Amino acid sequence: MAGRERPDNVRVGRLTTSVVGSYRNATLSQRLLLITFLSVTGSAAFCYAGYVLVGLPVISSGVGGMVALWAPLVTPAVVAPTIMVPLERANRRARLLLDQVEQARATLAAEVLDRQRAQERLEYEVHHDHLTGVLNRRGFFEACQSRPDVPMTLCTVDVDQFKAINDGLGHMAGDVVLCALAEALQSCVGRDAWVARIGGDEFVVLDPDPSAGRVVAQCMARWQVALGNGTSCWVSASVGSSFLDAGQSIDEALSAADRAMFRQKRARASDRDLPGVAVPRLADAEVAT
């Protein structure tokens, strides 16, 4: 039984929705005709049924008979338009006002969203390096102010012979090397680590992992960078690390890591001065296989 009633209820609901939708989409004249017709029909049916119930004739002679006959028809035909026209006009003005309010709300919401996105984009650009996408110097030092109160490993990374790369392979190749270095650093450290570019070719890593110094040094020992057009070059970076204790100044740890990094860089520079070791040049770029 309930299963048979449910489709009936659905059909009634759909019919009601269709009728209401048709009425809302109708013009003022169509609505006026419909309401007038329903008012006249309802009034006549109600009054004439009342006459029959109380024993009065529906059609009779004289003025009273004419009034009794035509009053149920004429009265709603006059009253319905008189009441409905102002109501429909007021309703139309109200709908127009609501549409304007909704449009203004949507416009305001879009403007607020655009400003929020612009603010987020500006905030990102202020704290991130435009070339590599990692934190910049300002973003790194601001992030250090809210770092966890635990010992951390601080690493400084500097590309070996970066000027020679720029001079021999071009500045676009230098940019590719910097982006590749930033990507390599982010892939070899943990998710809780911060990677930042604080200078031209100088990067820093702050990682709660105590073995981060060794991991970063291994990662930066030597890797191949694809330069495009089927060419690539081998690049290395010097790494220095220090431990940043809870409550210790970031500047102290950074100075210690810089000293360790420059010691390694000087050692590598002396190795490159040996016979048979040359700085990168465009002719030295290898064809990637």
C-alpha cells in the first residue's frame, strides 16, 4: 500500500511544482485572467450552493433576484483585479529588488574572494623566491621565529663555481641549475624541513632530523642537470652544517654553518686547480642520453 502511495505522492508533487512554475512564469495579464476566473468560479459555486441549501431560488424575478444572480459573478470580477494588480506590481518590484540584492551579494562575494586571493598571492610572493619557489630570506627568518622548540640541523648550501656556470653556459642555464638544486634539496629532506634561498646561489636547510647534514651533503656531492635541447651538465655544491639548539640564535648557527661550508668550498677549489680539471663551458655540456 505504501509502495503504491509513494509514486502518487511523487506525481502530485511534480504536478504542483509544474503548476507553480507555470504561474510564476506567466505574464501579469495571464495571472489576472486566471485569478479572476478562479474567483468568479469559486464565488458563484459557493453562493449558488448556499442558495440551494437554504431553499432560495437561484434565478428569480425582481431586483433582488437579479442581485442574487449576478452579485456572485460581478463582485469577484471587479474586486479580484482591483486587489491583484497592485499586489502583482508590488510583488514584481520586490522580486526585482531581491534580484538586485542577490546580484550585488554575488558581486561583493566575488570581489572579496579576488582580494583574498590577491592577498594570499602577495603574501606568498613576499615570503618565497620567485625563481625556485622555496622560501626567500625574509620568509626563512620569519619562519625561524616560530620554529619548534627542539634541536635542529642547519645546513648552508652554495653551488660550486656558479659564476663559471653563468659565464660558460649562460644565465638561463644558471637559473636551471638553481631550480634543480632547490628541487633536489626538497626531495632529500623531510616534510618538516624548511628550504630557502637566501642569496644568489646560497640556500639553507633547517631540519629537525639530526642526520640532515650528512644527507644533504651526499645529495649535493654531484648531480646531473638537464639544460634542455638534449644537453646536460654535472654540478656540485658545498655544504656546511651546524646544530641549532632550542633557544639558540639562528645567526650563530648560520655563521657556524657558513664557516664549515666555506672550508669545504676552499678544499674543492684547490682540488679543481689540479691539472686536467676545468671549469664548465658550453662546449663541456654533455648530450643527455
